[in-house]
Amino acid sequence: MPYCPKCDMEFIDGITVCTDCGGPLVESKEVADAMKKEEMEKQKAERLAAMAEAGFTPDMLSPGENAKRAAARTQSHVYVNKSQKYQDMKSSASAFYGVGAVLVVLSVLLWANVIHVPIEGTARLLTFGVLTIMGVGSLIVAVSTSKAAKQMSSLVQEEEAKTNTIVEDFIKNHSADSLDDQLQGELDGLIPEEISLKRLELIQDILITTHDIADQTYADSLAEELYGKLFDE
């Protein structure tokens, strides 16, 4: 029966386009599963090829080195949600406001000769001018950052609602056992770390195809959260 991999729905013969998402249908669910498996194998092969080109394979590394490399990859591809970005922007704006205010006040006191410094002529003008420019520039950056933070704040709740909807929908439609069933014996003979990787890849694939997630780091973050809820709890 024609099948939509994005909506996980089957249709009667003769229908070629999904009535829900408008995407093209594949011949059957089995064909879709085979295509998904082939794509996952292709991605794995590409990763192995890249490693081989770099001159090493996973078994060449000690457990400690493997852990360090995995941590490095994780740190370089961590998804920063909009709530964290908003907090970072607020902190940056506050810092620039503080620095700018101090420099502007100091510049005013210097120009007014309230604070006397033992420099004259061009050196005096350059020093006072630089401090003034730095102070005004910091305040400008602070104002700009504050505006950006306000814009970001309006997106925080939107992202949180989207994330909660995706997580709840996934847990409603999938369980730890159903995910392992989809792997169809691929877990046999694998060590725990490899089993975890297989499960994560499957969760990521379902998220990307079902919810059309373009940001890979966002998909990774969601997959890790879902993995913890399904397999670690």
C-alpha cells in the first residue's frame, strides 16, 4: 500500500500524494523502511570514510581518547536554545551598560578637569577622545543588544511550546520497545555504546522526517532528551 514516511500513514492504491502533508508517497512502508535504513548506512559509511581519510579508525583510539573525541564533538555541536541565548544577551547588555556608563562618566570628569592627569597636548586629546569613544560605543552596543534580547524573548515561549509539542507527540507515538523493533535485529552483537548510538540515530531520523527539522543540532538535542525519557527513566 502507498505510504507516507513523514506522516507514518498508509493509503489505498492509486493515491500518490499524502493528503496531510502533500508529500509524495512511496510504494509501501517496507520500501520506506528500506530507504531509511539505506540512508542511515550511507551516513555511517560517509563518517567512516572521513575518519579513514583522516588517518585513523575508532579501534585505533584508546577508550580515554574515544571519550575525549566524543566530548569534543558534542561541545562543538551543542544546540543553544533561545532561552539561553536570551539570558546571554541580557547579561551582555548589562555588562556593556556598566562599562559604557563608567567610561562616559570618567570621560566627562577628565574633560571637565575634575580629574587631573599629567598629560598635555595631543596625547591628552587622544587619551580623552579614545575613552569617550569607547564609552559611547559600549552604550550603543548595549542598546543594540537589549533590542535584540527583546526580540529573542518573544521567540522563547514559541520554541518551548514547539519543543514540548514534539516531545509529547513522539512519546505518544513511540516507546522504547517500538523503537527497538524498528531496528529489526540491528542491535544484536553490539556493545552498549553502539546500541545507544543506533537508537539515537533512529530517533533523530524520525524527528527530522516527521517534524521537518532543518537544524541538525536541534534534532540532536531533542533526540538526547527523548532518549533519556524513553530508555534511561
